Amino acid sequence: MAKPETCAGCAAAAAHDEAELLARLDEALAMQRDKPGGLIPALQMAQAIFGYLPEVALRRVAAAFDKSYSEVTGVVSFYSFFSTVPRGRYLVRVCLGTACYVRGGSEVLRALQAKLGIGVGETTPDRLFSLEVGRCFGACGMAPVLMINDDLHPRVKPAKLGELLESYRARAQGAETEPS
């Protein structure tokens, strides 16, 4: 069991990290607050800084733009790009646009849900993968497709998903063991 001073040290480190992130957010907000239409770019910057949009960041954005918290969360909930929960290291998005759907996109999605043990909008407990659905990635001739972060994977077969996911797990392991 951890000593109380160790836990206090962890809390202090987390508070320091949050303070640093909020300072970065304040810099980003200063650049956007007076621009017409600056709210969405500010939210994008906040999400880039935190990896998602925690309540503390949303409240800071609302204050900077002189908007209510509910107005800002309404914008966030409208756009699927934004997330108020932490995402995994790898964002897996399955296309369910017409071409991908007709060519097996829904089977790919079901297989991913089974392999990852999560549903759409969820993140694996190890925070390695998050699963989402997209409507069109502009690759209809290669359907069905999925994207993992910025990597497009064409003509995906459910039987090959295990191999694909393992390559990303190995990539994550390699990044953790590389010297800094």
C-alpha cells in the first residue's frame, strides 16, 4: 500500500500537470477569443492540449468567450469530432457510408467490437483503442475501410482484424520501450 506522502506527491504532480495544460489552454484562448467564429478552433485546440475536453477546460473556454457552460457543451455535443471522455492512443473509426456498409462495414464493426470488447464511443480499459463510426472517408472504391488515427486501411476483412490490431499493440509497446 502506498504511503500517504507518496499519494500526496502524485496528487501534486497531477495538479501541476493540469496547471500546465490550463496555462497552454489560456495561451490558445488568447489567440482565438476575439476572432469571429473562434469558439470551434478554440475547442479544437483545447482537445489537442488535453486529448479530450474535460469539464475544467470547457468551463475555461466558456468564460473566455463569455458564453454559458451549457452553450459550449451544446456545441461540443453537436460535433462528433469532439470528445468529453479520454480517448485511446489509437482512434479506430469504421466507415459506415453507403459503399462501405454494402461491402461489409457493419460486419467489420461487429468484429471490432468483439475483438476490443467495447462498443462505439468507448475506450478499451488500457486506453489503447477507442472505437467510433464515420460516414465517409472518401475511399469508396476501396470499401470497406477503416481508419486508425490517420492511417487508412482499405478492403478490411473481419478475419484480418486481429492481425491489424496486434500491429498497433506492438507499435505501442515499441514506443514504450524506446529510449527517450
